[in-house]
Amino acid sequence: MALERSVQRELWCWIRAGDSPLEAGRRVGVSETSVLTLVKKSGGMPPCELEIKLPSRVLVIAEREQILAGVARGESIRAIAGALGRSPSTVQRELRRNMRHRYRARPAAGQRVMKLRRGVVPGVESMSGYRPHRAQLRADRMLARPKVAKLAQNQLLRVEVQTRLEQEHSPEQIANRLREDFPNDPEMWVCHETIYQSLYVQGRGALRRDLHKRLRTGRALRKPRRTSGQRRARIPGMVTIAERPPEVDDRKVPGHWEGDLIVGKDSGSAIGTLVERTTRFVMLLHLPGNHGADVLAEAMIAAMAQLPEQLRHTLTWDQGIEMANHAQIAKATDLDIFFCDPHAPWQRGSNENTNGLLRQYFPKGTDLSVYQPDYLEHVARKLNNRPRQTLAWRTPSEALDKLLSEPINPPGVAPTS
């Protein structure tokens, strides 16, 4: 069954942010088989049609009608583009493609005019040929997918590209050299991305698939490129664990929490887990329906509202998108929220250990949505009443009661009765 375009787009966004395909699949609730099939079919890169952003890249009919009005008034291309909030080159290309005759603008005094062709001088406007609705129909046809690959249509070009690939030239080298070798024959020109698409994407079928072995990497699939640090920027405004107060590491003051999700079969369900670092006291969050940012924020705010103020200092989480509403959570709970470094589960060691203990009650590969809030409370009580070696064989509940009854009184923390 084909995945919806919105799901595919979200999946590729996660992959580009630094997740592996399987990690991205778990986040959007797609099975491992479906993810691997999708990635292999597309050659390891998102299909071009998923990246088309109509509002920002493509003119719409209303804008084309504004262009016609500007042409009728004899405005320059720059003036028309300014009114639309578009680049002058966008308007220039639109008129060049859809007017049978040259556009002669009547410029204002001292205004420089962008010309469509050499030799055009400012003068009386010509509206011959430009029709917004006709231009819109043409644009719609150009956007239609799928299209026949250029290398599949042009046999001479295909042979030339394959020959150079066999000589271990890179697609970029081939694309640039073809322009040098065939300067007067645009039909023998091709961009490097077209070569990559024909090599890797199933259905493009122009070049032999085995030619990818001639590339420097020799990969059978492409890898999306991301800049260093891009993964960390996917949650706006997050504060890294490097800025967490040193007192959190001492485990002497209660109120510092670690959190994460344990996920069920095919990442279709999840349970939120919170562990207090000093006492290992556990709280479980019921996440009905899904484990998105809104659902998690609501559950966490409700859980933290049950705690006294001296037990709400910091929360450390990994860089999962489920914490996209961290600012809202911090404001509602008076918590300072910090995010671990990528691929560093030891920075939430207590939480990782607790998640392992929880798998006794919530086995991997099962549907976690079947467990109701009362059962989550039952499991949390079991863990909180289990003696722990790290607590000198006291239970987390006993350790928490002792700290609340005999507080250390650090600066800014008031004693409780």
C-alpha cells in the first residue's frame, strides 16, 4: 500500500534531519518494510515531486493576472516583480515563455528597465500573446508527473553518458564536460542531478543500474546531505545538556528528572516515562491515540502538576520531535528543560535503566495503546516500591518520602512540612 504524500514528506524530513530510515519510520509510524521499500525505490533521496513548494516557487493564476495588469500599464519588469514580491527574473521568465512578441516597457524617468531580449528598447507596451489562463494551463502541464527522463528519450546522449561513467567520470564532471564538447547542441546537455536520478531511481530506467559501481562511493543508494549540527536545530529554541546546572550531576537535590518514550509495535503507540534522578521515582504518562508533541505536552503538564514545587527543577530529554512544545511545558510546569546530545543515551542513564525494567510489563513489539491509565499507575507503584541497590536497598517511594520530610535545604528550596 502506497504511503500518503504527507507521510512520505515527514519521513524524508526526519531522514534529512539526521535520522536513519528506520528511526524516521518509527517516528512517523511506518513499518520497517515500508520504509526500506520506499527508500530503495527512490534511490535513497526524496522524490523531486515531494519537494515542490507551490506557494513559494510557482506562480498562481492571481499573480499571472497581476502581471497582465502591469503589462497593460507599461510597467517595468522590476516594478511588476516588486508588486508581487517576486524576483524580477521570475517575471522575466514568465513573459518570455508566454508572450509571442517582445515586451516593451514604458519606464519611469531614470528607471532602469530589465529587457527580455537583446536589442529591446523602452517604448510602447505590447500585450500580444500573454494570457494568464493560457500560461497557467501550460505551467500545470509542465508540473505534471511522472515525466520521461531526458536520458531515456535521447539515445545519443544516453550512450555518451554511459561511456563516460564507465570511464569513472563523476556525474558533475560529465555534465560540465558535455557543455564543453557540444557547445552548440543543447540536446546533448544534461545536469548532474538528472544523471543521478537515472542511476538510482526506479522507474527512470535510462541508465544501467550497475553503473553506480563506477562512482567514487560505489553506493547502491544515495545518502541525503546535511550540514554538521543540522540534527540539533530541528527543535527550535532547545537548550543542550552542556548548559545544565552542575548540581544536577550530584544527585543530592531532588527535583531533577529524565524523560523519554518507550514505543510499541511499528512505533504506532508509546508510553512516556519520567524518572527522578536522586530517588529513581518513576511516573508514567498515558499517551492515547498518538505520541505527538501536543499529546505529550498535555500529559506531562498534568503529571507535573501533581508534584510540589521543590520537585520541579529540571527535565532532561533526548532530541525527539515529541518535545517540540518544550517551551509550553517549561512555562506551565516551571521546569528548565535540557536536551541530550545526539546518540548519547548515557546522558539519561537512570531513564534508560528504568525503560529496561519497564519492558517486563510492556514487551517490545506489542501495542502499548491497550494499557489504560490505571494500569500505568499500577506498574509505576510496583517499580517505586521495589528495593534498589543504588538506594541502599530502600525503595524509590521511601527515598522520596525521606527527602521531602528531611530536605537538604539548598538555596532557593524551601523546606516542606
